[in-house]
Amino acid sequence: MDLITSSLLSDFTKEFQLDDLPESERFEHFTAYVTVRRHYSEIFDTSDITVGEGNDLGIDAIATIVNGVLIADTDGLDDLMSGNPDYLDVSFIFVQADRGTSFEAAKLGNFAYGVSEFFNPSTKEPRNEYVKAAADVMAAIFAKSAKFKRGNPTCRLYYATTGKWSGEGALEARRLAATKDLTNLEYFSEVDIVPVGASELQKFYNQTKNSISREFVFANRQDVPEIPGVKEAFVGFVPAKQFLPIISEAGEIIRSIFYDNVRDFQGYNGVNDEIRQTLKSDRKSRFVLMNNGITIIARSVTHTASRFVIEDFQIVNGCQTSHVLFDNQDQLDDSVMVPLRLISTQDEEVIEDIIHATNKQTEIDSGQFFAISEFARQLEMHFKSFDDVEARLYYERRSRQYDRLNIEKTRIVPQTSAIRAFAAMFLNEPHNTVRSYKALAERVGKDIFVQGHKILPYYTAAFTLYLLEYLFRNQKVESSMKVARYQILLASRILANKNPVPQLNSRQMDAYCKGICEKLWAGGTTSGDILFGAVEAVKAVAGKKFDRDPIHTAAFTEELIAYCQTHPL
């Protein structure tokens, strides 16, 4: 392995706390992270997608992305489907990581064969439990193929080594043949087999560290007069073809730049279908007059004449328009123009005012504005306020806000993880954390993330999850227990403090949580006893038949609570 890749692997190992794994496995995690991150911009745990453990079809990682969500198991898919989406937009990503310094046609062929067998319902090839779990998700997706209204899934294979892809005859011939074989399955709208050498690994990893930057020509614009709190602002229009590279990368739309838009793409409802029909008609040149346009807020804008460079930006209004344009890019010609407002500011109050104003033009649940609420700011400040770096976490109020910081990425807490951990530990609802997550999220501002709640229970839950995930990543707790991770959190709280949970807005709650945190912060056998004890409690209640279905029920939760209350640590 060359010195640069080795150095980056060491950096990645530290950031994701994988020190206890052998180098071969760390390289698999590294390669899986940098390749999948090209298509999924949120923080994720690589142990949820790595599958290489023998009987793995020659595949080291499998990532399934559905409607922009990384789906790790059928529970996650069930939760997504509970929202009854109008369509399914699916990407399958497969990774094969080889530390060797050369690409081999035989290995590439075996990798592609393994992927084809992954999709073969009659395969006789042995598959380990992780590959089987991914295949279960795949089968459940294809069972809903009627919702593939935007095209069949895409299939991407990344074959990585620490060498250099030469594209020579035998290798390229094998890549093209494998691509044809997978295309002939007629399951996919697109098949892409990507060779990744040392230079690509280095490039992909560096891209994960940087905020998104885009350069484009904004010739047809008007400067907005000076506004307090705004560095610069412009209104105008850009050709739709020049707008698409701003919102897409590696052939996919970048979901993270729409985080502050509040409302996700709504599919082809009446309004969006009307936009689509306009683009398909001879009226497309009127698009610039018929559409409300796009609003971009960037924390950094530089320009020379009409050439603009924007960095660390969000599209706060125009998510629907952006997705329809991306989906229908084959309909775009030079006549299609997009109205654009570009605002350069780092003033949070200005940003919040614009987000509120641009998004309240349509009916939106107030809970969707949580990211810019005062309570969200309090979470963000509290999580990273601890002097002891070992106790410090980073609540991710805005997508990718910590990408450029030199911190352990495992300490970043997305909103979804914070909600699930809190509901499991302090609302006694681990059974609702996955299959009913949408229902949990709808309770934001009602009995979750409520102004007046003490912050410490949210931190306590997130820190307990952080410690548990460390045990999973470094194989201190068997991966099969991941299906019960939130049940383990609940058991941890009860084993650490059997007293009733105080009111969430009371001073007693701070004292209650502080006692738990001090045991967890102590590390060593103290925190280990709590977490390993919780794992054993879940095993004891589950019995010999350890199955996700009974574990994810209210009845199991009640039995687990009773067990932990009557058994010592």
C-alpha cells in the first residue's frame, strides 16, 4: 500500500474508531465509506453495509439507497413504505476492496458474478447472514416494482485496489463483458462498473472532507441593493442545463443540499406533474415565466465577472423544481431557463428568516422547522460543550456541517439517531424506533425535542448509542445484536439507574442523567458492565429464538423492562 493511501487509512481509522480491526477489514470499511459517500451524503456507520466475512459472494460491502435513504434492513424499508411514497428511486451499490497493487480480470469477473448471484432468487451459492439480510431488502424492493415509475434501480460496482487502472485490453474487456451480463438481467436502468485505484481512493476520501463547491456562469443577473446581514445577493436566471451540475454528482442528485429546504421531494403530485408536462411540451421556453424558481443561500460566494463559485450552500426553496428538472434532463434544451436567487450570508437570523418565508408559501408541518429552532441550537451547543473530549459529541443540526472538521466522525449525531435513542431510553419505546420512525418524527415539538425539556437526557441517550456502536464496529458485541440496539439502550438506562424516570423538564432529570453519564464516562469495566449487561438482558428475554419480529414489539419492551428491574447489573 502506498504511503498516501496508508496515511489516509490511518486517518479514517482514527475518525471512525476502528483501531481494533485488522488492516484488511479497515481497508474494506474505508473503501466502502468513500465510494458509497459519493451517492449518499449523510453520515452512516460502515458496519451497517460491510458484508465480507466468508460466504459473501466475493462482495465486501452492499449499500441499498431508496428515495435517498440508506436502507440497512427490511425494518427500515417498511418504515419508508409506511409513508406510502408515490415512487421508489433505488440504487444498489456493491464494493470489492483489495489491498493489492494490481487489478485482476479474474477478480473483477468473480465480483460481477457474485453480484449477479445476489439478484438470483434460485442461487445455490452460500451467503452469510449479512448478505442474506441485504438480499431480503432487495427482494422486498423488487416485490414493489410497480412503484419504479422513474425507472428501474441503478446498479453500481466499485472494484478497488491500491494500484492504478490501466484500462488495458483484458481488464477493460472483462469490465465491459461484466457490464453487459448484468445489463442483460433487465433489472436495472443503468449498470456501472467503476475501477478505483489509489489516486481515486485519495480523491474520494478528500471529497468527503470538503463542503460542496460549485462553479457556474451567472450572466443574466441583477445585483440586489445592500441588505443588513447579507454580503451579496443576486436575482436572475440561468440555463437549466447549467443548473443541473450544481445539484448533481456522479449521476445522482445531491440530497444534502436540500436539507434546509424543509420539505423533501413530494413525487409527481399535481404540481410537480404539471412542471414535468411543461418540460415535455412546446411551451418549455416559457418555463422561466411559469416557475417560482430556485433560492440558494451560500456561506461563501466569489465571482469574477459572470463566473461564480459557491461553497457550503443550500437550496432553501426549489427542491421540487430541482428534482423534476433532474428527472427530465433529456427534455431540456437551450430554451429552458431557471429563475435563480443567490444570497451570500453567514448570518443565522437572515438564513432562518429566508427559510421560513420561502417554505411557508406552502403548507408545512411546524415540526419540519426543527433544525432552525432554539432547542436544536441548544442541543448543538450542549453536545460539544464538554471539556473532556472523550465525552464530547456533535449534534448535526445542518447536514454535513462537520465535514471539514478534524473530529471523530462517529461522534456526529444526526437528528434521526438522536430521536431514536431518546425515544428508546427515556420514552420506553425502542419498538417504535425503526418500523414506526415516521410516527416518532411527527412528535417533534410535542413530546420529543420540546422547548423546556432538559438537554441532558438527549445527550445521555446519544452518548450511550455512541458507546454501543463502538462495540459493534470493533466486534466487541456480535453484529447480530444490531437489530436490538435500541432495546439495549433501554436496558442500559434501567440497569444504570432503576429509579423511575423524572419529568423531562425537572431538575431531578438532570441529576438522574448525570448519575448514568458518570458511569458511562468512567469507561473500562464500569461502562462495559452496563452495556454488556444490557446485551445479556436482551438475550435473556429474547431466549433461544433471537428474531427481529418479536423483539420489535411493545410486549417485548414490557418484558425487558420487568426483567431489568428485577435483575442486578
